[in-house]
Amino acid sequence: MEFIDAIKITNKERLIAEGYDIRGILQTTIEAFAEQIFVTGFVHADPHPGNIFVRTQGGKTQIVILDFGLCFPLAE
């Protein structure tokens, strides 16, 4: 476990104020969950906004998904 210093994905005003690309964040988040469903078949089953944050790491925007306590494999 670690402390994640990030902005809640629903805090649009702060994300805009700090210069984040909202459309890019949404696109990356959709792609992350689509990859879980359609590529790996292993899915985070609790993807509510309280588990999704945004931060800058190494100069790049990073979507942080928390709480992988509820995950499951999808059947073919």
C-alpha cells in the first residue's frame, strides 16, 4: 500500500485549473477499462469515481485506479 497524492477524477474544476486535458483523461480511462474487458479479461469490479484519480508522474498524466480488492476474470 502507498499514499497516492492525486486529484479525484470528478474534480473537473481542479483538473482544469491545474492544466489537465479533460478529454485525454476520459479517453485514457475508457481505454484502461476497455483493455481490462476486451484484452486481459481481468476486470476491476468496483470502478466508481472514488477509486479513480489523476496525477502527473514523470511529466506525464497518469490515471490511478485504486482498490483492486474486487476483481474477477471474465469468461470467454
